[in-house]
Amino acid sequence: MATNTTQYGNDSISQLKGADRVRKRPGVIFGSDGLDGCEHAVFEILSNSIDEAREGHGNLITLTYYEDKSIEVEDFGRGCPMDWNPVEKRFNWELVFCELYAGGKYNNLDGGDYEFSLGLNGLGSCATQYASEYMDVTVWRDGNKYTLHFKKGKVCGKKGKELLVEPADRKKTGTTIRWKADNTIFKETTTYNFDVLAQRLRELAFLNPGITIIFRDERLETPKEVTYKFEGGIRHYVTFLNEGKKIMPAEPIYISGETEGVQMEVAMQYNDNYDEKIYAYVNDINTKEGGTHLDGFKIALTVTLNRFLEKNEKLQKRLLIKTAAKNGAIAIK
């Protein structure tokens, strides 16, 4: 084995600063420097808009896919705070778009600005900005229109100013962010899969009843537009998943509740397939690998059905007859 003669001393330790924290290691933040990571950045920006809508600030979100492969997310929430922050001694736009681990979601435990949040809690907006070829931010708030422009992780002011502030309609509020993923960061591709984006947007609309999400594809000669809105929430989701199948009962079983500040919803419906499909989410994130929440649901369902069966002798006999006719024998303890 060859011996490495490189010296490992006090001057060997270095620190990534500024945009390099994301641009040199995008997989750490987005999970990948490929298409998955590129799409993850889209949902980070989108999550901020959905968080606003979940809190009751605007119920319409528009996502547009442009010909130059850029993405724009527009919402009608309160508008991201942009002015001077007396506590942090910096402008809020710097904290949100230029600092990792800064944002309005760290106050949750203290009853702060968001009861629930989907995003990376102070990472998403900044990380996506750092990983972009360019990003344009427009915010309407407090009777002002705020404009920011970034290139490859650095703010590039217009009219000699980093943040351009102009008077605007006091009634208009919201945030619009348009960015193009940097192909030197996401080296595999920066061309998004329309179907993947559409599926995730539809899923988010199911999980957030009352919110309207519009998806526009401007790359086509005739732009394509799809609207997702489902007042029935996850009940509507289950109905959608069971389309074309024999179902029981006619309407999905729905249970909801809250314990120690944790809200829970369950919708379920049996069909004529032999395999099961269970989709579990935490803060709108699909927990594909499962978790204690899914394990707890399965245990509770099994225990409840067993207890019901134990108390219903007629049903036990019917199950015995049907199973014996089909499989030859069954034992129930």
C-alpha cells in the first residue's frame, strides 16, 4: 500500500463560506446533484408558499415552467419580510436568501409564525438561490414592491442598489421567485420532468384542501395549464387512487384528531386488489421508508379489527365457512 506523504497539520482545516457551502456540496442539502436534487429545490421554494397558504394567507399558488428551463413560483401570502432586522442587525432579505439556517420557522416551538412547516426550516430559499444560474425575487408587502436579482449565488443590484424598493398598491401582497438551476451544480440535467412535477403538485393539493395550485408549462407553442384543487383532502385522494376498482365502503373511512399539538388524519377504503397501498405523510412529505407513525397505524388497525371480530360470533362463523371452502381449514384463537 502506497504511503500518503501529504502533511496533515493545523493549516489543513478549511471552511466553506457563502455560496460555496451549497455550490461545492449540493448533495448535502438537496440529497443529490442530479435531477432529484434539482427537483427537490423546486419543492423547497414551493413549500414556503404552501406554508403561507396553510396559515390562511392566500389560497392560490402558481408554478410556471419556462422555455429557458427556469421555474417561477408565485403566491399571494403576506410577502417575505425584506427590511432591516433590529435583532439580527441585518436586512431580512440577506438572512432569507443569503444565509443558511435563517428564516421564520425557528419560532414554531415558541408559538411563532408557522404552526406547521413543509420546508427545510431556513435552508430552502438560500440553498436554491446559491444553486441557481440566476434568481429574481419580487415581494409585495407593506405598500412596497421589493426586487432582488442574484447570479450564481451573488446579489447583483439594479440602479446601483442591492434591494430595489418602489411604492406599490397597499392591498397587494405576495412573493414571486423565478430561478434557473445551474447546470454546473446539477450536472446530470436541469430539464425537469413535467409528469413528476405534476404528480407532486397534485399530491400537495390533495394534502392541503382549499388551496388551488396552478401548473403552467410555457415551453410549448400552445402553453399548457393544469389546475389542482381538492376540497375533500385525503378523502378525495383515496377516491382518486381507487378509480376503476371495486370498493368498500362506498365512501372512504375518515378519521381525524389532535393529541399534544400533533394533528392526524386517516382516510382508507378497501378495494378488490390483493396488494395494499399505504401512503404516509409527515408535514406533507411522503415518508416512503415508513416510520413509527405508520407502524402505529398498522398496529392500531389490526388490534381494532381483532377486537371487533372477537365480539362478533356470527361474523367469525361466516369467515370460517368462507375460508374453509377456499383454503381447506382455518384456526382462530
